[in-house]
Amino acid sequence: MTLYRITIIDSDNLVEPDYLDQINMYFENGFSAVQGLRKPKNLDTVIACLDAARDLYYHFFSGKILFEAGSSATLDGSGMSFTTILYKDCLGHLDIVGAGFDKILQKEIVQKGYRIAFAENAIVYDEKTSRPDQLVKQRARWINTWFRYFKFGFTLILNGIIRFNWNQFLFGVVLLRPPLFIFLILSIFCLGINLFISPIHTFIWVISFLFFIIGFFLALIKSKADNRIYKSLKGIPRFMYMQVLSLLRMKSANEISVATLHFHDKKIEELK
């Protein structure tokens, strides 16, 4: 019987010539779901560079490291491939409204006992967000999606414990992790509180921040980040501020279009 496979990429994505060959290597090794590596297609503004830096961080820890640890790579919405049998089995009975089909899909795949492979040589070039208004709209939908579906993490953790399934348990823990800017804001808040309560716990928070910073730069170094990405890091505070604005627009997120618009032939607003 012929085993058909599908791959999902965005309309503005580009792929390396050997993309399908790299994906097929994992299918031939028994995997039924594979996530490729998304690289930035454009680094024309500070916003685009910071968007790319965020992606590199997640691809390294939620893709490469998570898969090598025996769990599954998280799905990124594009650059992902599946056997048609698994894809229909996971989504064929569901009526999905709004953003987040990839979140539902990855939960269904892992819950059924499959692992999502990470194919770091199956490269997809993704159009990065270039403008502030674009970033706010896009992140509003992404944040809304996390709040809608983070509960899947509890289900997978429980299944992992009951079934002694490391893939499900570890993947469930990762799904509970909030978006990076929320995680950082909450951490800074906890650090501030402990300044007045417990010097020992303050020291622990400071050490934790240092480990995070080291991990962040490790992800950039291992991913061979472009020098423009390093130069853009000074814009992180403003970048986080815009994501806070996204959080405030979260309730109306599903009414907002998130198609990544192209502005390469126009003057683009930069972060100052």
C-alpha cells in the first residue's frame, strides 16, 4: 500500500531544494510527523531580527533539544509534515475554529503515542514580521491561542505519568510554559518581591536569570545567528512592550488577520 505524506508551508515561504528529501529521511526511519527548521527570510528591520531571535530560541530548545531529550518537537505552523493517515486521524473528526490548529494537532499526535521528529536540515525560509502594528496583531492571536490550549499540557502530563510515557510527560510540561515575554515579566515580578522578602531567594532568581541569558545566547550561537540579530537585541524592551499591547488585544484576536505582509519596497518603521 502506498503511504502518502503531506507537508504544510505558508504561501510566502521558500524551501531548500532538498527539503522533501530531508523530511523523507525521518519518515523512512519510522516517524509519522516531522517538523522542519524555519529560518528568517528577511532581516530588514529590528522587529524582524527580534522576531527571528525568538524563533531561533524556540527552535533550539523546543525543537532540537526537546527531541534529543526523547520527547517531541513542537509544531511551528509551517514547515511540518505528516503521513496523511495520521493527519486525518488527528483532525478529521474535529471542527477547528480560529487560530491554533497546529496546537491541537501536536496534542493529538503526542496523545496517540507518536513522537514528532525535528529535522534541522529540512530548512524553510519564513517571512518575519517587520512592522509594529503587524507584530501586535500577530502576537495577539498567538497569545490567545496559548491561553486557549495550554490546558492540553495537564492532560499529557497525566497521561505520561499513568502510562510511564516520557514523551507525553515532557511535552506536556513544555505546553504549560507561557509565551516568553510573559515568562520574563512574571520572573522579574517575583524577583522584585523577593528583594523585600528573602535575600536567598533573590540570589536564586538572579542566578536563574543568568542561566536563562546564557541559554538564550547559546541558542543564537548554535543556530549561527546573523550579526544583525545580535545588534537588534538592544530593542528587546520595546519589543516586549509591544507584546504587552498584544496581550491587551487578546480577546479580539480571532477577528484580526495575521497574514505576514511584505514591505520590502517601502520605508519600514524601525524600533528606536
